[in-house]
Amino acid sequence: MNIPAASSVTHQHLLSTVLSEAMDRPELTIVDIGCGSGTLTRFLRDSIAILRPEYTVKVTGFDVSDFAPDDNSNLSSDTAVIRSGEPWPYEDHSVDIMVSNQVLEHVSDEKFFFSEISRCVKKDGISIHLFPLKNVIWEGHVYVPLAHRIPSPGFIRMMSLIFGSEKGKNIPGGHEREFGECAADYIRKYTAYRTMAELKRAATPYGLQVSFDYTPYFYTAKLRASLGRRPKFTYRSSPTFENLSCYALRYVSSITLVTRRIA
């Protein structure tokens, strides 16, 4: 099969997670939340069509037009666009699976986020989100450890010198302004890291149960990619192991958060 190559392990992991959850869903409506340029949207659409040709699949995405640190946007021409705080452009209970990639650490109003998921997904629908928690040690936007916990220009400046975090200077304004000030400003304005407990508390009032299923498989996907191995397109479910492993992996990098309706 001529399966499109994933542009990142995050995309491959989300595809495998979606396919693992879609085994009993021959007709699928999938929404990519915060889709940006639409790379993940297209990858899911093209890959599922090849891997599951018997499925009827519709994959779309949307993003917000007023959340761009450099006042520009890379949104695709076919991306649905809304402004922050506006209802998402989907009918009530019309979506099977909603996904997001590296989005939830930027969401300022997590209650609105989960309320819209609850409104948009079908009664048996789910959502899948890959992103770092507040516990993570290495801040992946400015490339400085603990920058999200100590968003001080002086601390970020010192740590960037120790760790040689040149990649962090690629954040908007990172070359024109003093890096410590620019990075601290970015962290304060554009990130909102949360803990597992905070996310569970935000989702529960909207009838959503939060789990961290599939979290360790993101790391095995990374390992397989580094060894040049073929990716796994479905995962074997082991919820107890997957959720317990999250308590360690949350310090390393991204975790996988899954919401389902509370029975």
C-alpha cells in the first residue's frame, strides 16, 4: 500500500489512535481542532482512505483567526475559520472523532474547549489530544527547561545559555528582540499548561470522562521511527498500563488525552 509518509511522529500516532478507535465505525466524521495549515487533516484523510477503503470518511479542520503570535496566519484556504470564543462550526452531536495536535497547551479557556467537544461529538463520539502537560520538564516552544514554570526573562536567558537553545530563537520576534524577554512574553501570552487533575476537573461538568489511553504508544512510535521501523497502524488496548505510564511520561514530552462521555 502506498501510504502517505507522516510529516511527524505526532501525526502518525494520532492516525494510529484514530484507527484503533474507529474499528466499529465504518462511517466516520473526523474534525482536526486547531488544524493550522491542514497538514494533519490531509494526512488523516489520505491515509484512512488507503488503509480503510471500506470506510466512508469525512475529515475537516478548523482554526481561530485571532491567535497568531506574529499577527500572521498559515491557515489553509479550505480551513473553517472562527474567532476565539465563538462556537465551533459544527452541528450538535455530528462528529465521531475530534483530534488535536499540540493545541491544548495553548487553550486559554479549557472549560469552553471541553463544552464544545461535548456539544459537537456524537453520543458515542470521542476526542483525542496530543500535547504536553504542566509537568513536562522541557518547554518545547522556546526550548528551555521549565520555562513554562518560571516564565522569567532572566531565568530563560540563563537556561538558554546553559543549554544552547538556539532553536528557541525561531519563535516570532526571537531574532529582533532580546531572547529572554521575547520567550517569557510568548509563554505568558500564548501557552496555558495544565495538570492531569485540572483537565479532568474542566471536562467532567460537560459529561466527559478523561483518560490517558494510548500515551505510551507515542513513545514506542518515536522509537520505531528512530530505528527506521514500519509504524503500527493500530494499537492493542491496555488501559491500566497506558494510564499508569502517563504518570512518568508526563515529565518527558506529550501525553495523549482521550475524552468519552460519562456513562
